[in-house]
Amino acid sequence: MFNAISSQASKLINLTRKSQNQSKTKIITVTSGKGGVGKSTFTANISYLLSKRGYKIAIIDADIGLANMQVLFDMKPKLTLFDYIEGRNTITEVISETKFANISLVAGKSGYQYAHIKNSLVLTRIVEDIKALNKYDLVLIDTGAGLNNYVQEFLSVSNNILALTTTDPSALTDVYALMKMLSVEKEKLLLCFNHTQNYKIGETIANSLVNLAKKNRLNTNFMVKYIGNVSTSANISTTSRLRKIFAHEFANDDITKQLQKAIDSILNNIK
């Protein structure tokens, strides 16, 4: 299924690439496989830290049926991603400014049913339309859990895929399934561990996943790049409930420093 989606998405991208080949915008798809690993909170916080470095960021809340990003950024956008999907508004009309300089959001919509999307390739057009604006340095796509069709489509349109996982066995099983799927057509996966006590633990498990991939003879040209860990903190969940960004409220916290190191690695490994 991923191969079919990737092929269709590539055809659409090729049709529009000629007019967009001067775009400076890079796409990063953030995914997890398993739900509940803290992906949306992670995406919001690295977006904030990237913006503080002077990067212009657009976030696409692509977790169909939820609206996590507008909650985290304490917003109530009048228009959402699905006003674009359903043809009522243009991409520029559904991009909302957050209270933070350099961060824009294409918000999700709570309760939206994916079945309403009659043509999945509209998801690819969202990304291409934002790239065509040539306004943002980075677009971060916050996908939903699992590997359903719409998640696969957002994976297919990005050369930069970042997986957030934990040391939970079911989460590791899901991220390995993601590795297997991506290894067919992608070159690399960036891997970050959340709720993980220190850098070395994540590194050890990442190496184990790579060794398992070799043992099972996945594509030898496919690389898994470990970019770091984020420890557990009660302050993260507290700030999220208060609709605040942790890295903004706790700029000098060790976890914010861990996020900064992960960002350094991201910037060194995207294209």
C-alpha cells in the first residue's frame, strides 16, 4: 500500500516540481507508529525552539480527527486543514499565526472523519501548496498514530522522516514496522526516544534495532540515525494541560537542553 501511495504522490509532485524547484522549504514528517508517545508535544516544542533560532516554521496538524496543536498553542482557529481539504478555502486562508513569532499552524479539527476525504492525494497537495509559497524554512507534519493510508501519504511526500518512540516493547515493535516499510523507498529515518532517562539508553536500543534490521536483511542502504533522547518530567504534562509550551516556560531545563541537542542533529541530517 505504501508503495502505491508513494508512486501516486510522486507523480503529483513531479507535475508541480518545475514551478516549485526554487522553494527553500524543507519538509519534516514526525511520526511514531504507536500513539501516546508524546509526538504532538515533542513537535510543538521543537517548533518553538527552531523558531527561536530564527527559522520560519509551519506546522500541519495531520492527526486526523484530533486538534492537539491548537490546544498546545492555546488557539481557536476559525479555519482548519479540513476547510482546505473540502475545497472551501485556499491554503493561505487556513494558515493561522500562533502567538509565537515565526510559527504558523494549519490546525486540525476534532472529530473529523477521514472517510470524508474523497481523494487522498489532496493531502499531498497541501504540502506542495505550502512549499510553493516559499515562505517557510521548515514545515513539520504532525501525523497521527499507526500507519494508515493518510499517514503513509504524508510519509511518502517527505525525504525527512522523524520517528519518536519510547522503550515500551509495543512502541519498539511499531517503530520497527515503520523501519521495514520505509526501507523499501526511503534513504533514512531519524529516531528520537521520548521518556528515556539518558542518551546512552536510546542509543543502545537504536543500535539493537539497526542490528535486527541487518539480521532480517532490510535494505542495506537504509540508514537509521539516532538523534537523541528526551527525559520524563511532570512539568511537560503540566504545561501541556495549561496550554503552554514547555521549552518556553522552562528555557534552561535539562529537558529543553536535550531538545536543543536533538534539533542540532535534525538540522545536520535533513535535506
